[in-house]
Amino acid sequence: MIPVTKPHLPDKDKYKSYIDRIYDSGFVTNNGPLVRELEERLADFLGVENIILVANGTLALHTSIKAMSLAGQVITTPFSFAATSTCLKWEGLNPVYADINKSTLNIAPQEIEPLITDHTSAILPVHVFGNPCDTLTIEKMARSNGLRVIYDAAHAFDVTIGGRNVLTYGDVSTLSFHATKLFHTVEGGAIITQDSEMASNIRSMINFGLNADRIQQPNGTNAKMNEFEAAMGLCVLDEYQNIKEARRNIWSVYRDALSCHVDFQELHDDATPNYSYAPILLKTPKERELVMQALLEQGIQPRRYFHPSLNTVFESPQSSECPISEQTADRIICLPIYSTLRVDEVRNIARIVKQAIGR
Ligand SMILES: *Cc1c(COP(=O)(O)O)cnc(C)c1O
């Protein structure tokens, strides 16, 4: 069986040495020493000023939305994982869907502008598969309309645009460190903001709104990362360059083998890819079905990321039509990519794909 992804399990002895530290200190959660160490190392590695580690990527979104007191409508992309929309619904906000660009697969800025009304409070784009959005256009639009910008950057660990980390754009960016993501802490996530006051507020929010045992603010919740998760993150971070290199290799084997046969996501000119996913776009839904079948017959499990288009799931009368997102959802699949996948297995997967579409 070859799954679409496998969590990277770091060196066991190193993980055990961190577990020993936890047993020695007795500190298992509540902003313990390993969470603080991981925060510092990530801030340094990513080149960001404020990073707050949390329990998962979904809570990172919830907490950010609350921290900015958003209300009414939020313009977002229909081509994403369910969490991008459910966090809005859960916070009593209405997602308003703007269609995507058919090449970059990110929210199309020119589709956003006509949807802005007096009820709009923010824009929530996703850097889909780690490919950065058109941040400059989106933020210019947000500024001139008094809107906040939250990037769901769940896929965009270690991505830079012209040398600047993509997480430094917008009011807030959120990461997911779920086991299936490029860098992981089993379950986990992070909130990144350039605004130190907001960062301090968020730090208190994720711990019941407390600050030095006083209630600093009323929107408290429990979104803390624990020490065992931070230990995993510290070990995975040590091996990150090897993880990325292995994935880069796999990604380029797919590209070389399939570039004449399928379409690929168009990547941002000035950005560094992180090889977090291996999406391919088939010409038609029928072709996509044939490829899925052929792979499944051989014990290979591609995933339909993202399917279905979220505008077909969550009611949103204020949205425009999203034909590009719906068509994309019908013809895209993500091929297996993970650090221990062998190159001969990758070549075999590419061969099955080509055969299935008869080329
Ligand atoms: C994984 C993911 C999330 C949710 O992150 P969790 O850590 O699983 O809660 C949110 N948005 C996108 C785009 C994701 O891929």
C-alpha cells in the first residue's frame, strides 16, 4: 500500500531524549520549556517576529478570527480544506466565495473586489499547496477597503517570496503542524503576526484569557500545545532539510515524467516551492476517474485534494459563481509524496498515470 502521505517519524532515540527531559522536569504542558524552545527555533528558522504555538491549525484560525473581532462577511476561497470555511461558520461569520485563478489555484484578486460590501470585514485566502497568493494585490485591496487579511498558510511552511517569508504578509498567518503536513508536531499549529500587541493578546487568549493569573481579556479558550508535541517538532525540525530534499527529488521525478501529459499548478515566479503536495490536473473528470482507478488497483492511494469545491457545500447566497473551482475540484488529484517514498515507486506511479490516460 502506498498512501498519499506518511507522517515523518524522526530518530526515536532523539525523541526519547526529549521525553526524558519531560519526565525530569515534570512539565507536560502550559507553555513549558520545550514549547518555548520550539517557538524560538521556529521564529529564527522562519524569520518571523511573533509566533505562537497552538494545539492545531483549526484553532489557529479560530483564535485569529476572534483576536481581530471580525463580524459579518469574510471573502474566502472555495478551493481549500473544509477547515478554512468551518472556522468562519463556527465563529458566526458568513463565508463569501470568490472564484480561483485556474492556473495558480489561489483566490483570484479580481474576483474579490466585486464581492466587497459594507458587511465585509476580512479576506481569508489560502496559499494553496504552498504556492503563495498574489499578496500585493490582495493587501492593496484590503487596505483601500479597510479590511483585515488572514492567510490560511497551513501548506506554506518554509516558503519565501523574493527572500521574505510568506508568513510575514497580512495581519495574521496561520500554520498547521498536523502529522500529514510538511513540518509536524503530531497535532499542532501556529499563529504568526507582525503586530506585537495582537501577539500578546493571542498568547493570553490561548490560555483561557489569562495573563499572570488575571483575566486579561474575555475571549479566552484553551488552544495550548503540549510538551510531547513540541518534542516531536524539535526532532522533526532537526531533520527538516533532509525531508525537504527527499520531497524535492520526488516532485521533480513526477514533473519530468508527466509534464507532457498532465497540467501542473502554475507556481509564483518569485517564490521558493516547499514540495508539500504533488497535485496533477487531468484534462477531464473522466481522465481523473481513470487515473484514480488505475492507481487504486495497484494499491496506490491518491487523494482528491480539494474536493468538493466548498461553495457547493456551505450555503453562501452572497457568493459569486465559482465554475473554475468546481471544474478544478473535478479533475485534480494529489499523488503520493513523503520522505520515505522511493524513487522507483515514484517512477512506477508516474508510469501508471500515463498508461491510464493512454499516452
Ligand atoms: C490541514 C489544514 C487545516 C487544518 O489544520 P489542522 O491542524 O488539521 O487543524 C486548515 N487549512 C488547510 C488549508 C489545511 O490543509
